[in-house]
Amino acid sequence: MTKILSTEYLTTILPDDLKKSVIDIADDCLYIPPQDVLKFAKFLRNDSRLQLESIISLTGVDYIEYFEIVYHIRSMIRNSSMIFATRIFDRSSPKLSSVVSVWRGAELQEREVFDLMGIEFENHPQMSRILLWEGFNGHPLRKDFEYIDLTD
């Protein structure tokens, strides 16, 4: 069975700069600011105590007041996993650093979040739609999405 790394343990091994950037801890999830996502991801992958080398899931949630991006990370070597998340409060032009350079498996998942939620992942190797066609108007998993039929 995979061991879920406790937030208490994780906060004790974080370097001081990342420890200070933890905004909140809830339900075994560390919340960090959007500008620290890439630095945080690199630490999780490279730290010899963690070796979290695989991304299992990356998803976006629209809470109207903000978007939440949730990362489920796993170490096959250590048989452990953890969750971290970030919140984006800019609805007009939501952006976040891509973690594809850290976890290659995030490539299609970031494109899916971009396609359906409209969150752009900066420095992504191919930031384009993956499910809907280019030119589709809007992002259908956003709570403010309204479908407009342009074929009439």
C-alpha cells in the first residue's frame, strides 16, 4: 500500500524559503502560492528523502472566487505519495508555471486544464487545446461558461 506523506513530515523537511511559502494545510494537502509551484515541484522530485518522480494527476477546480490546481505526486522508489495545490484568483487571464520540465506526465494534463478551464501554463511545450477544436469559444468547465451557438 502506498504511504501518504503527512503534511507534518513534509513541513519539517522543506527548506526555509519553501516552508515560508506554505499558505495553508488541509486534508493532507499543502497549499502554496502560484509563483512557487515550479520551485516546489523541483524540490519534491529532487530531494533524496522524497524522490517524488511521477505525477499521477493534475486537475483544475473552479470555485468562482478562484481556480484551484491540485497535484497528486508519487514516488515509485519509496512507494509514497502526496498532494499539493495552488489557487489562482485572476479569472480574466489565469496563468501558472508549467511543471512539464519536472514531470513529463503533466504535459497532457496541463493541456486538458487549459482547454476546459482556460488556465494557461507558462513555458508549456505545446499549450493548445486537446479535447475541443481550435476556435471553440470559451472553456466549458468554468462556472461562468455560457454556450453560444455560432452556427445559426
